[in-house]
Amino acid sequence: MIKVNIISGFLGAGKTTLIKKLAASISAGEKLALIENEFGEVSVDGGFLQDSGLEIKELRSGCICCTLRGDFGNALRQVVEEYAPDRILIEPTGVSKLSDIVAAVQAAGVPQLELAGLVAVADAQEAPDYIEDFGEFYNDQLRTAGVILLSHTDKLSEEELARVEEMIRRQNPDALISAAPWLEMDGRELLATIEGRGLSAELEKMLAEHEHDHEHDHDHDHEHDHEHDHDHDHCHGHHHHGHDADEVFQSWGVETERSFRPEELSAALAALSGQERFAPVLRAKGYVAGPDGQWLHFDYTKSAHELRPGPAGLTGRICVIGAQLDREALQQLFGV
């Protein structure tokens, strides 16, 4: 069997950081593959992970459901057939519903895959707002996960952290919620904790229901033989009980050969949270050319932004994700 771990988490929670930590510990003893599913016009995370030695399948997300039931299933099968890994890590886009990702793994029809652990990384600072503002997507991640790892806990008092944990507990009474500093934990120990939780009773029920739906849809396909219509129905039919990511979130992205001074890029990132015309920007990330042949990699969330040196890219890439974006203002801000 090939173990499958799904590492979910809303925009900027720390999924990529956790993936790198797990990969560093796993890859020495197991053949590991990573499948990413990005939301946005410009793919960025593959660049961040290009030095990790993983098998990377970058997928763009238009309608999240269609992408997963088409490209995602093909990517899974291709990785299994061509790469024959011992384990697959799946990093969904931050605006996906974890239950949809799980259903898509099941729908891929690869019998040797075993769901071995479902994680949601939750930014402790942002969780209360996200539960309120993006519950349809955010709460689905919390409710489906077996383990919820809190990030950015160092900026909260014990009382504030306890309140956040209680809010999350109301979404998922059964999950392991950990505020421990997982960055300092051994990756193997962390993985054992993740896999030790198994799948919740609610998730087992969901998978059983999905299997029933999938069999019905399969028969329906043979009756009509319209694959495109079938995919479209999955996107807008009863499987979602709500919106798709591209109905709620927008992205703006560019590839650019422009070089930036660190202070110039830092000021642009600070402006994203400091000026109403850019609100609400939930996430920005990318890498651009800097001075003297250096490259600058950056991460932005509502609460913080980070600038650091990193490996060079063929061209600079900037990706911004939010609920409502002023594309013209963003273009002017970054001067591209």
C-alpha cells in the first residue's frame, strides 16, 4: 500500500513549512512524492520546493472540483505508475475544502492508496476571523482533519490561545488540536502523531456516501456518455453544498523580469494590509530578482510579511489571493 497524507490549511497558515519538515525526515527512508494543487494565475510553491528533491506535480485550480476530478486523478495515477512512491504528500490549495480533496483521492480509483493522515494547519491569530468570514471553506478543513496543528501561537497569550482552541474544538470535537511548537519536533515523531489519529467516524461516513454517489455517477455516465457534462455537474451539483473556490476567492499574478530593492518590496507588502484599497488581501507570495544578482523570496499574510534570500528563478513571480482584488491597484503597487 502507498500511504497518503493530506496537509491542508488556509492561506499562509504554514503548510509548505510543515511539508518541508516532514519531507526532510521521510525522504531518507521512503520514496516520497508530493502533489500540489495551487490556486492562482501564477504558480509559486513549486519554486519554493524545487530544491527538496521531491516529485512535484503542479496543478492550477480553476474550478477546484473539476480540477481535482480531472487533472488531480490523472496526476495521482501518473505518480503511482511512473514514480512508484512509498508515500504521497498532498498539499491542496489553501482555499480548498479538505473533504473535496479526500473525495477526489477516492474517486481517482487507485486501489493501492491508503489515506493515512489528514492534517489542517491553522494560524492561531487568524482562526477566529476565518471561522467567521470563510466558514464554508475554513471550517470544512477543521471538521475533516484528524489532527489540527496551530501555527503562530507565540503571538498570543495563554488565555487568547485557549479561546482559539475552544472555537476550533466546537468545529471538531474529535480532532487532536496541538499548540505545541511543531517546528521544533522531530519530523518522524510528528508524522507518527498525525497517522496515529486515523480517520474520524464522520469522515468514514462521508467516504462511504461518496462511494455510493460515485457508483451512481458512473452508471449515469454510461447512460449519457458526456464526460464534460458529468464534470460540470460535479462542480455545481449536490456534492458541494455550497460554492467553489473560484466563486469566492480571486487571484492576481504576474511573471516579471523587474528587479526590486528589499526595502521597496517590503514597503509594497506592508501597503497590502495598511491601505483599504487592497483589502481584503489574504495571501501574497512569490520571488523576484533583487540587487546584485540576488533573488528575494517573500510571504505575506494579514498579520505579517517576510522577506528572505532564496534560489534564483527563470523569471520573477508574484501571486496575490483575496476575496476581492483591485487588479489595477496591485499592478501599480508592484510596478509591473
